[in-house]
Amino acid sequence: MLLHVRCVLPTRGVTALTSSYFGQFPLYELINLTEPFVDDLYPLRSSTSMLSDIPDDALSRLGASSTELSSDALQRSSSGNPKIRIPRLGTAPVSVHRQRTSRACAPCHQRKTKCDGQKPQCNQCCRLAIPCTYVGSKRERQKWALESVQAKIQSYESLLQRIITDSSEDPEKFKLVEELIARHFEGAPTILAPLLELGSPVDRSPSLPKHGLSLYRMFAAWTSNTRSEAQPLVQKPVIQITGIHHWTLLVNNETASHLLSLYFTWENPTWQLIDRDMFVRDLECGHGKFCSALLVTVLLFFGCSLSYNLDKITDRREEKLLSKKLYAEIQRLWELEKQLESLPTAQSSILIGLLCCTFGLDRFGTQYIMHGAQLCLDLGLQEEHPSYFYDDSTDEDGHLARCHKLVSWAVYDVQGLASQVYRKVPAWKEPPPVKFSPIEAAGLDAGAEWSPYPFTIPISQPFFFTAACFRSDLVTIVHQIAKFALRFPDAVMTGDDWEYGHQLHQRLLQWKATLPPVLLLEQNTTPHVICLHEYYHATVASICQVFCANLGSTDNQIPNPDEFDPYTIMSQALDSMGSLILLFKRCHGWKSLPVVMLHYLCVAGVHSVSKLDAYEPKWSHVLEGCVVGLWYMSLGWGRLCTAFLRTIELVLKQSNPDPSLVPSRVVAIFRQLNMGDLWTVTDISSLAADYVVHHPITQSELGASPRAAYRSQGLQTLINDMDNLSINLSSESPESLSSVKDPYDSRSSGSPDMRDF
């Protein structure tokens, strides 16, 4: 029940006091507001406006403190005396109790609007459908800046120590370095004395190298960037490791956390070959069921290929330095672990196979992939309840069943891609018997978030398990197409084969039509979803390429072009792949790319050459995106990226388009590709690739055979034919991984104007 003190002042009516003053009065002095007062129908005014309505002489007569009203005073009040002693208001403001927001989000702060501080998204940003981010306080930013400076100093010290160490074996170089240091640090020569005292490597014990590959290095570079507030970095890695010493001494926990966060953000969601939770659990505990030294080293190598320097994106010197050491360690550990029948060994074999494919050695890489797939068969992953997962432990929380479904379908997926792209016989003849149902996948996806590490925005709901559920259906069709393609060119294509191809195409169309809204590009543009759509269109193109390559067996005649025209369908599929390249670039840039994007960039890049037209500028952008994307990937991956760039360049020269249609950045990259030793005969002789390139033919060839718009050639054959080079390659397989040496080229870290981010 609301109560007020009725006060009668000269020339004024009723003035309401707030409830914060009620404690100063006895209960009998308060008047029940059951009587109608007009002023009480409106909101209370502020204390300032209340005081301004009171005359100065009235304020001067107010007591300095509250006093009880006597009974005589009450009687005088009832008899009409207008003066009643009331407590002095003073200057205390009327307190309005409201919940204050400790920190407003960046968009609300910039617009100067009220923010409720809700996380991960406040109501204002949710209503406006804009990204909601929170910037650290001034003290936190100062702390980050200090840590960034410390990390930069540590990186410089590590670089200087490496220079001194490398030059200590040559007395003349060491003396030169010593003179340079003395000349530039005359003010404080004792600072670098400990480094100079290290002397020769044989005179000191080895110490842990400090490579500076961590989130702190990115903070150091990003703090001064003008986009740092609009695109803030995360405050800690997605995966935080504290037990890397159980498995390797090449990196510390900070570097391991950073590199593994990159791998599980950008690479692993494509196939889900590694169950992240089970892997991290065993890594921290030192258990070997889902983790091993070889697997950890391979994943760190992948992380290096995905890492970059925010000071200069093309500067990958730190990454390459660590990558070469990790690669040498992979070679050593493979010899020790290759005979072990364990899931980490099988996963490592498949990942090593993918690495060999990026080195341009897919003849060896596919052997490692199939070896890992066969090892998974030996472990019983094709069974419903393999003993490897369930014999020695219970699965009350369902983590083992989840891991079994993810890994088994990922193995089947990777070997299917190898069969489709490289025409290899798969180890698994049948798909896994267990898979996620859409309802189960939706439950596992609830509450999951994805952001482009190391950046905090945009935040998306990735639907990893839903994507894995529907990708498994696509993988089943891929295996059927790959098995069908292996029959040719030995067999003669018949009418039944054309009918079967039509059925496979209809199944692909049906798969696309059944995708849930959360996997459509209108709602979800996370990298693994874009790659899923690229995989679909590449599969459509692959079934068409089987018929285009063997059309001669039917006298270049398509039996039922109205139902199934492989040339038209393939052209549409390749057009869609080019559009997806532009979408990936717009959403994620070329900072970190899954390894499978190598294939998609090459396919779309070669196709874009045949589509260059002044009236369709889109294809100039597609060509530029593919070439720039491959250039960036070549800085972190192996020689295959450079071979793909060379392939696109040679196809472009063969097509001889209008020079005005070729973007300047494409010309700059090809110019640098042909400078120095970036592409030589040695690069071609180092290839051992069965990768098939489907490229447009020349106008003269097109006139001779109107239907033969594309030609299928092996990567080496294509480059050799166009380069007019002859090489002799040995078809023998390596006896061990140690025979695959020096996967990197000797390129400089410099590059043309590459500002894509």
C-alpha cells in the first residue's frame, strides 16, 4: 500500500516524498493514499524538479533534521494551520533502483544506445540482426598489449638466438654477427652478452626452441591494426593443452593449443576424422587409445599449414621452420608406430596420405590412405560394436558410440574421395553399419557454436553432426560412382550404363532436395558446409566426366539428351563450384583453408578459363579467387599447389583469352611463378601424381569434335604436353615415409599485392 506525507506549503499544493524517506517517520504520521490525489496519477518527478517548485523562504524554514510531530502539532494541522514541520530534503537525489550494465557491447557503445549486457548477444543486436561483440576493459587491453610486447620480444630473441646459433659454426659469419650486434647496441652491449657467450652448439646443452607460434603472437600484431576493434581476437585458444610434454618436446603448451585450435576449427570439421573430445582427453591424461605421439605430431603439422602471421600474411617463416622439424619427427615416429594396430596409427596414416597428396605424391599418398582404411577394417570399425571401442570400458554417456560413428564414416569418406579423384580401388567395400539419425544429430548439435579462430566473430551454429549425418548419404553415392568409373575405359559403354548414370544423377538431385534448412547456404556458410556443397557439385561433375570421357564408344551420340545430358549438367555443376569459391572468399577469406579446397580451387580455376567473357565479369573474379587462393595455400602446403597454379596458367595460355579479361593479380602471380626457381623441371620430375585434370580444349579441337568440350588428362601429362618437357618417373612405391623428402619448395616469403584476408 503506497503511503505519502501530506505537506502544505505556501503557494503550493501537495508535494510527494519518495519511499526512501519513509523510515524517518512514525507510522501514525503517514497518510493513507486511499484519497484521490490528481498528482499521484502521473510519474514522480525527479528530486531536482521537486525542489525547484518550492519557494526559497519555504526551504529556509525546513529543519536540518527530522523531528517527531507532537500531538499539538497534529491538532493545529487538523484545525487548518498550513504549516507542518517536515524533514529537510537536503540535496540527496531521489534514488531510482535499476540494474546497471557492467559493460556494453561494442555495437551499442558505438551507436551510444542502451545495452542490456546479455551474452552472447544483447537484445539490441538481436533485434537488429547484427554481430554482437564485447571488447575488454582498459585494464584488460593494457594487459593484452603488455603480453603482446613480451611475446614479440620473445620472438625477436628467439630469431636472434637462431641467427647466432647458425652462424657460430662459421667463425667468419659469427664474427660478422658479433660486429653487427656491437655496432647497433652500443648503448647497452651487455644485453646480448648471454647470447654471444653460447658459442658453438657443441659447447652447450640443447634447449627448447621458441618458435613464437601462439595466440600471443597474433595479439602482438593485431593490437595496432585499425580493424582490431571491429574484428577482435579470442582471449584464449579454443583448445587449451597442458600436457603436450607427454607426446613431444618440439612445442610448448601455448603453441600446441594454438595449432590444434586451428586444426579443429578449419580442417577437422570437413571429415570429422578425429573425435576432438576423446583425443584431447587422452592427450591430457597420457593415454594411448585415441592419441599417440605420431597423431599429435601430424595434427601439429596440419596446424602449421593453417597458421599465418597477422603482421604479414605471406610471411610463413616461423611456420615452415617448425613444419620441417615436425615432418622429420613424423618420419621417425612412422617407422616406430606403423606396425601398431591402433586407431591413432590408422588416423595418422590417412592424414599422412593427405599430406603426400599435397606434396604432389598422390601415388604414395593414396597408399597411405588405403593402408589406414584397411587398418580400421582390422580393428573392426565396420562392425556395429567393435571390440576396440567397447571391450574394456562402458559407454554410459555415449561418447564411444559417437566416436565410432564419426571416425568410421570419416574413413569411408576419405577413401571415397581418393577413389573418385585418383581412381583407386577402395579398401572398404561396404559403408559402415552405424550412422547418426537426423534426430540424434540435432540433439548433439544443440548449443554448439563456431567462430573463425583466432577471431571471435562471426559466431555461427555449425551443425557438425547434422552435416556428418547427411554427408554420409552423399559418400555412399560417391562410392557407387567411383566403382562405376573404374570399369572404363576397359569396358564398352552401353545403353544400360547410360541408364545407370541417369539413376545416379537422380539420386544426387534427391539428396540435395532433402537437405535440412540448417545445411543450406542461405542459413549456414561455415567452411565445412560450403565444402559439403562443393563436394556435391564435384560429384555431379565426376559422374558426367565418366560419360564425356567415354562418349566415343557411342559414336559421340547421347542416347537420351533430354533426360541426361552430361555436358550440360557438368557445365552447370562447375559453374556452381565457381560461385561457391566466391562465397567462401567473401565469408572467410584465404587465411586458413581446409586441404580439400586444393581440389575445388583447381577444378573451378580451370573451368573459369573457358568462361571468361566481357559480358560475364563473374568469371574473372572466379579466376582471380582460385589463383590467389592457391597462392596462399602454396605458402603453407606442398608442391601440388604450385603444380595447380602452373596448370591453370598453361590452360590460360592455351585458351589465349582477351588480356583485358585476365585480372592483374593473376598476371602478377604467374609472373612471379616463372621467376627464379619457383617452378622448374625438378618440380615436374618430383611429381608422382595420378590426379586427373578436366580442361577445356582449343577451338580447333572443338571444331573437329563439337561434343568434346573437355579433355581429361593426368596432371603430369598435361603439364608435360604443354611445357614440351619429357621426364622419366619411377612407378615404384616408397618403402617408408623417409623416401618422401623435402616437400617444400624454396620460394621466398615475398609475394605480389596479396591483400585478401
